[in-house]
Amino acid sequence: LAPPEAPAPMVDPYGFERPEDFDYAAYDEFLSAYLAVLTRRALKWSRLLQRDGGLSRTATVKRYVRKGIPLEHRAHVWLAVSGAQARLEQNPGYYQRLLQGEGRPELEEAIRTDLNRTFPDNVRFQKTAQPCLQKALFNVLLAYGLHNQGVGYCQVSPAWARARGGMNFIAGYLLLITKSEEESFWLLDALVGRILPDYYSPAMLGLKMDQEVLAELVRMKLPAVAALLDGHGVLWTLVVSRWFICLFVDILPVETVLRIWDCLFNEGSKIIFRVALTLIKQHQAFILEATSVPDICDKFKQITSGSFVMQCHTFMQKVFSEPGSLSMTTITRLRESCRAALLAQR
């Protein structure tokens, strides 16, 4: 008799519980091909890191990052290319001093409120876990709130809690990858302080501005989709705000999010527009079938699941080809005009 098949793992390598309708067959098919890619990339990265321990942002590094950073090197590369490692080394003991300083009860209470609703489906954040990452998450968010008092802690409203987004989810992902509070703190500083300025400030002006920039890019590159949303009076914030505020966490599969973040830390926020445009362009015909506002919202939700987004390697290849040319000059120009329009509305 053949031995019984081992039960499929109910938890992924990052600690997330898989949903009951998880497509194991499609995932196994993807993984069998992707593991070969990862093996090749790991060898190339090992050679690169042996040659250049400092990992400067060269054309070679950019090409390597776009093709994916192996998990064992991810934290090191993120820290290096984002400037977080340099900031950490320039400020020895700073993170610990923040935590040992004078308390801020209102900040601590805001963070505690969100701890239990941060990744309830991840076994490493559950209170029974040994160790439970909730304490590390609390420390990182508290230290960052004390460090950047203009932002403090961007607490999600009840609506955002249901949407699963905010600084708590971003810091949680960083902890899963770095396994280090201090490294997660400095990477959060790189994201919130430099790569995505004003995304998590009280007015969220940067976040609102970039949503409007995406709307303008869709009008330029995919006018039929823009006409559909405009015709139904659908604001872009209704369908894409989660993409921006949580940087695709809990929207796209974990491995795909990490591949996007590889580029985010190295190349900056432009990658968010490329990903959004790729999702919309790839599913343009499907979106254009929508005949009502709820239908449009449902279709935008559906395009973030399925084999296209699971196949993270081919997905990322599409991200750098499908949207076509997308220069920082164009994005900067659109940001300036969208920011001025938002400020005029105040």
C-alpha cells in the first residue's frame, strides 16, 4: 500500500493561515517553477554580495532586485539599498533610547488598540505564539511614534481596520522579514520618512495625492477605464486606497508583495504606480464589463486574486513592461498639479 499523502500545510512559510478555498494545485504548480528561479537567483546574489558587501545602488543591483531578492538576503539588501543600514550605524543605541525614554500614554494606547487586529490570521502574531510578535510590533510602532512626532502613530479607523491597512501591517511585515525590532524600525523610517512622505501624516496628503496621480495616469494610458469610473461618479479613492495605504499587504499574495517591496526600497514609490497600472491594464476588458458602482468595486477587488498575481515572477516582469514608459519627470509633474488641486480644496 502506498503511504497516505501528507496533509497540505495550513500555514504558509511566513506564518499566515491559508483560507479554506486556497488553491493548492495552482500554488504547487507555481512553486515548482519558482523554486528553480529562486535557486538561480540565490547563487547570483551570493556572488554579488561577496564582491560588494556595501551593496551600492548600481545598474546591476537594480536589475538583480527587479528579478527578486532571495529570502535569506532580503533584510540585508532592503537595509542597504534604502539607506536604513547607514542610518542605523550613524545612530547607535538610538532605538533603545527611544523605548527607555519618557512614556506617551496616548500614543501607547492608540498602538495597543490595533495590536489584536494586526494579522489575526498569522500564527506568529497570536498571543499563544512563542515568541509572540505583538510585543515587538508594539515596540517598533512606539519607537517610531516618538521618533517622528509629526506622524506619531497613524491609527486605522474602524473602516480601515476592516480594510486591513496602516502602519501596523507594514511594521508587521518588516518584523516577519528582518526578525529584528531595530532593523524594522529603521526600514519603517525609510518608508514613512523618505520613500512615502506624507502617506501616514494626519492629513495623509501624500497618499491622497498619489491616488489622484494614478487616476491621471489611467486617463492617459487606459482612457476607457477612466471613462467608466468617471461615468459612474466613482472616486479612485474608493477602489485603490487600500493598495496605497498598506502597500498591497493583504491584497496581493505575500510573495508578490515582497517582490514589490524589493523594488520599493531600491527604486522608490514609482513601483506602486507600475503595479496598479499593470493590474488595471491586464484586466481592462473584465473591468469594462461593470455596469454599476458596486460592480466596479467588486471587479477591482477580484483583479487582485488568482493565478496572475500568484505567479509573482512573471507578474513582476509584466510590471516593468505592461505600463510602458513611466518617467519620474511625469510623476513629479502630476504630483505637483494634484497636490495643488488638493490644497485648493481645503
